[in-house]
Amino acid sequence: MKKFLPGIVACIGIVLYIITLAPAQQNAPQKAQPQSKSIADGYGNMKWGSTYNDVKPKVLGRISFTDEKRIIVSKDGEVEYRYGFFYPEINEEANQQPKLFYVVIQFPYISLDDIKKKMEEKYGPPTGESIKNNQGAYIWDSESTSIIVWVDSYEKKPFCRKITYISKIMAKDINAYHTLVFSKKEQEILKQLTP
């Protein structure tokens, strides 16, 4: 688990910042963000908030690692899937199960043009982007889901090797949970960890 934790924490921190903290830091009135209409409320045939026990038999590929409160990692050839769960350590309900919060798909580098074309065929044009020097991300947003296509530069050309699907509603719940659990000083440190 230790080898997965830094990547998971970084991914969640960045996504939480993008979804919840960054808009809150702006004082100007917010314009309505464009949204993709064909994005599901979950990933594949799994809805956000599905329990660990409901998700485990439906994962793609063959399971290679599990932590019943945090993650299921599976592989299908060269493609790796990470199903991430939220499980509050301060748990008011004794039998509450971890709930599906995000899915990360990682694969060998593919040309960004090929990935972007497939994403646009499925979800329409991206609703946001932060690309500079062939690095950054394209984002597809709906009311309940954000999809982030991460872009890396290789030999001055844009490539992709990771896509993150995340529940926007659960991201807000997790942010509220962090506010409850972490002290003001710890919250400041968490904000500094995000771009």
C-alpha cells in the first residue's frame, strides 16, 4: 500500500483543488461552467458511491491488489485500473462501507491526438483545459463527474498515459470531511500541496 499512497494522495489533492478549492478562492461571481451531457454518474456500470463489495466483482481486468478501505487495483494487459474509495476514519455508522470515489486508468503512452479524438467522440469537446508546453490536462465536466486527461510532454510532443474519473459530489463531501478532521494548520499544509 505504501507505494500507492503518494500517488493517490497527490491525485486526490489536485482533483479536490480543481473541483472545490480553486473556485472558492475567486471573489468574482462565477460564470456557469460548460458541461458535457453524456458523462455517466460513475464509471462503466458502477455509480459513484457504490460500496466496495458492489464494485469488486465488476472491476475490469484481473485484481492485483486490494485494500478494503481504500483501493482496488486491477490489470488488463498493459492497462491498469485503480478504483479509489472514500472511507471516513471518524465513522458515525459502524457498518458503513467504503464508497467509490474515483477511477484512474493508466496505460503506455499514447499520442494525445488519439486519446482526445476518442474522448471527444464519446463526450464532446472538453469543458476546460490547462495545457502549457504540451503538459497539463483536459477536463470534461458534468454535474456529477469530472474526467481529467493528463498530458505529458515527450520529445516536445503531447502524450497521454493516465485518465482520471472522479465524483464531484463526493469530492465536496471529502473536502467537508477534511475540514472536520484536520486542524486549520493541517488544512493550510494540504492547500500548499496542491498547485
